[in-house]
Amino acid sequence: MSLPRIAIDAMGGDEGVRVMISGAALARRRHEQFKFLLVGDEARIKAALAEHPGMAGASEILHCEDVVGGEERPTQALRRAKTTSMGLAINAVKTGDCGAAVSAGNTGALMAMSKLALRTMPGIDRPALAALIPSLGDNDVVMLDLGANTECDARNLVQFAIMGAAYSRIVTGKDAPRVRLLNIGTEDIKGTGDIQDAAALLREATGLSMQFEGFVEADKISRGEVDVVVTDGFSGNIALKAIEGSARFVTDLLKNAFASSLRSKIGFLVSRPATELLKHHLDPNNHNGGVFLGLNGVVVKSHGSANMQGVANAVEVTARLLEEDLTDRIVADLAELGEDRLRDNGAAAK
Amino acid sequence: MSLPRIAIDAMGGDEGVRVMISGAALARRRHEQFKFLLVGDEARIKAALAEHPGMAGASEILHCEDVVGGEERPTQALRRAKTTSMGLAINAVKTGDCGAAVSAGNTGALMAMSKLALRTMPGIDRPALAALIPSLGDNDVVMLDLGANTECDARNLVQFAIMGAAYSRIVTGKDAPRVRLLNIGTEDIKGTGDIQDAAALLREATGLSMQFEGFVEADKISRGEVDVVVTDGFSGNIALKAIEGSARFVTDLLKNAFASSLRSKIGFLVSRPATELLKHHLDPNNHNGGVFLGLNGVVVKSHGSANMQGVANAVEVTARLLEEDLTDRIVADLAELGEDRLRDNGAAAK
């Protein structure tokens, strides 16, 4: 089966057209079946393509001049869905011209445009943004929602669990990923009513392709004991940014400490392989690709400041989601849970 | 003015009586005016005191046999407020025998018992748990609430801001600490209605001893750009634990990396002063002492796994709060804001 082509919003991101095109080209050097629709300013895309002769037969350019700004409000961006590179990339997924879209642009605008153009899947009330978090375990942890939905009820959280598990199965290859709800304690009585209700629903469910293991506290996300962390968009965003900020805080402290004396500087030079390993493990470019789950189509958000390697990773994640048919997996699990049952229990639990 | 004595729950914490007594004794060696009421098993306290002759004239023992368990539900612990070391330590504050209580025991039970015995201050609806977070700046950051209140409205958040600023003034010596509300973005439209309402109230208020500077995202908590971070107990607990977990993740990775080759091991040995500096900065014992704000009396939670140094820090924080009269400062700022005004606006904003 041939892989559907991937629409690349060439204009989004802080690093510009060159990084988006180079990233796509790098991914293609590793997977020669990849094909692209490159959306954005034709002259700049052509200039970037000149460095990648292998891309000539594998990509088509869709020219447009309008670009969604990084600080633009989603509602404002929505009005230019037909003229911007982001809007046109998503539209190519809607029409079936492409299988998926990748953008490094404004996350809120990307979510709003994707939702409006692609609509949520049958059985899903709200899409969610999922990302991969590094861990001490064998694989990255899937965490969702990361900011698409500020407030969520039990029903939303159960749907996020199903979507996150489907994504984790593709990323980790596990048949039944370990799923937990983010909470402020592991006892049954902890957290909001919605979290407790979601836990009850997931505990009772049978036949799902996951192991639901209750609650996880935020200091245990990266210990390698969980594959999927489910939460509302507010807490998820707080947790993700706290993790990023704290990792940067520690590495900044380390840098200052190593610069504090000649002896430390020498130690740093000698141990460079170790600190490079650390840097590699923490580099967000190695875990790049936030995925919008729950839409009729695959949309991947590459980090705004991702480098060529980061964009290539986002493109490769996108291709795997297409190959493994993420959407079908979610539909199958929703059927297993019994959508009506979820609706009834969710309503009763309110 | 002589300092009121401090009640020490000698039985709480994972490390036992010896650590609590040694910690108090260490604090007393630095500040000889400190006096204590040591609450718990007399024989074990006496055994621990034997190593600290200086404590003889500075401490009295209040014997009891009952102890609140680490996993006990707060409601269950409440029934034994009159028999447990934690309950009796708090009661000594209520009767005026002591100025403050320090415990390393069960946080939920400590909060519930303190609230019931000491009641909230006039003008404060709910007490909050505040702690100090290390930062790249000149001083630690005060963050609250950290888990006492799972859900909070605008009015609660404004009160937390006032209490956090009063605590920060004592810790940092600044006249007007920089206060921000934790949110998932810095634009006005971000977050829940309660957060937006709280921001509006704080922006309009004049005469408060703080600079209110809007929102802060969780990755900026430790950058040194803010003195007080205000949030509900759910998000605060998530943020605090995510920060702790991520710092431990990075240091674990670093340890693994340094152990990965002989060269790295040598580098580690040479740069030990640098890594020790890092360890010192991240050691929770150096930032120990969660404070319950908003009660008629000072109650400080020492970390359950704190060592002697950590307990000493918690005792010293307690003494500073007594010396600087935290409670009076909060009352003065509430008067400045106009308690009725807060009530009216808070209600109107709902």
C-alpha cells in the first residue's frame, strides 16, 4: 500500500521555510516512499528545495502568500483558512489530496482550523493535543490533553485515555499500554469529581487495548512506570511546561556550576560525552511532534523552534500514524467501550 | 521582645524522633532564644535529647502515645486531635502556650486539624499551603496553593495572592514582591473564568504591598522573574511535583551518563565541586518548610523525608514568621484591598 502524501505548512515556525523543507527532505532520505505537498511562498520554497535534489520528484508546491502569525488569535486566523499556508495544508487533508498535515505554526490557530475543517471523529466530543515526554523507561510517555481543552469532564477524559492508548500502541509497539489519570494523589478520594468518575468508568471497562492503572502524580510521569498520562488541557499544559522549565533550570544550574572554576571546566571537558548524552536525551527535537487526536485526519504540530532534525522527527511520526491507521484504532476501541454506555454512565456520574 | 516558643510534633515524618529533635537543636544552636514544646513519646524524646545538652533548659516535653499515620485519612485523624502528637502540638498554638507548630507528618491531616483548631483568619475564606521553590534569581519563589484546595474561585485566588505576598516580603525582604497567577498562556483570554476574574481584581486593586504582573506559565516559575506564583491547589500540586520529578529525572540521567564510561567517571570526579553545588541547590532540605497561610496561628509542614538540616530550616522559617508577624501583615493588606469590595466584585464576576 502506498503512503498518502503529507502536506507541509512551509511557512510556520520560528525557524522559517528552510528548516521545514530541510526537515522534510531529511525524513525522505530515510524513507524514500514519502511524498509531500509543500504549502507557502513558491519562490522561498524553491530556493530551499535547490539544496535537496532528491525532493524534486517527491514534492509539489502549493503557492500562497498569506501566513498565520505566531501571536494571532485563533478566531482571527480562522477567517483566513482559505488563504494561509496553514489553512491550505489542512484543507488538503480535508479534500483527501493529502493524508496528513504538519505545521510548526501557532498551536491555537492550528487546533481551531483543524477542528473546523476536519471535524471530530464519530464518538469523540473534543479533540486533544498529545505529545511525547522523555522518560527513564524504554519509551517516551504519551501525555494528553496539553492545552486544547481548558476544562474537561469525565467523558472527555475517558475519550482522551482511548485516544492516547491508541497513539501509544503505535509509538511503543505495546498491545496494552499502561494508562493513568494525572492526579494530586493516588488514593481513590483524591482529585475532582470528574477525575474520580473517569477512573470509575475506565476501571469498569473491559476489552480495551490498555491497562488502566489508576492515578499518577506529576513527579512520577518520567519514571518509566506509565505509558499514557491523561489529564485536562489546563493541568496538562502546566505539567508539560513545569517539566520543560525544571529540566532547563537544572541544566542551566549545571552550566553555571561547570563554569565556576578552572577545575570544573576541565571536569566538564573530560566528561563531555556524558553531558552530550544528557543533552541528546533532553533535546526536544528528539521528541518532536505534538499530535491532534480525535479528528477525521492526522494533524501534527512540530515545535515552533524545532531544528531540521526536529522537523524530520515530526514528519516521521506523521508517517507512522498514517501507516498504522491511528483513526481506525480509536474507532475500534470506542466501539469496544460502547459509546452509549459511556454517554449513560458519564451523565449519571455528573 | 521575646519569641514565643514553638511546638514540635516529634513523632511525624519518615525519619523519626531523632531527626526532629536534632533539627530543632541545630536551629537553636544558631538562635539561642528559641524555646520548644516537644510533643510525643517521652522516652524516645529524652533519648534523642541526651545528645543535645543545650536543649535541656530550652525545651519542655508533652508526653503522648498516639501518632497520626502517614496514610491516614484526614477525617479519621481529626477524631484523635486530643490524643495525637500532631493534634496536641496544634492545640498548644490554639491555647496560646506556643506561637507556632512544626510537623513533618501527614499533610492532609495537619491541614484539617489546623483548620479546625485555629480557624481561618478574618477576611480569609480558605487557608492555603505555600512552599519555597528554588530559582535562578536571588531568592526562592513562594508558590501557593499546593494542594489544600482542589478547586478555587477568583476570590480565593486573590486572597492567596495577598497571603503569598506577605510571606514573600518576610522571606525576600522586598517591599513589593512580584506576583503572578499561574496560567497556560500570558494573554488576557487564557485560562478559566476564575483566573481571569482574579487577574482583573488584582489589576484594579491599589495600595497592596505587591506588584501584580499578570500571568506566568509553568516553565517560567524558576527563571527568577517572579516572587510569588498563585494558583489553585490542584494545578499547584501538579506544578510542584512536575518540577521535583523533572529535576530528579535530569539528575538521574546525569548520574547514569557519568557512570557510562571510565572517562565520564574521571570527569565526574574532577568536576565534583560543580555537581556538589548543583546538589546543594536542588536539595529540598535547603528549601524546607511548607507554610499554612490564612490561619489564626502559624503551622509549618516540614518535608516527611527531611534530614536534620531540613528540619532546622523549617524551624528557622517558623521563627521568622513569628518575629515578622505574618498574620498582622495579611490583615493589613486585606484591609487595604477592602474586604467588602472583594466580596462584591468576586460575586459580580461569577
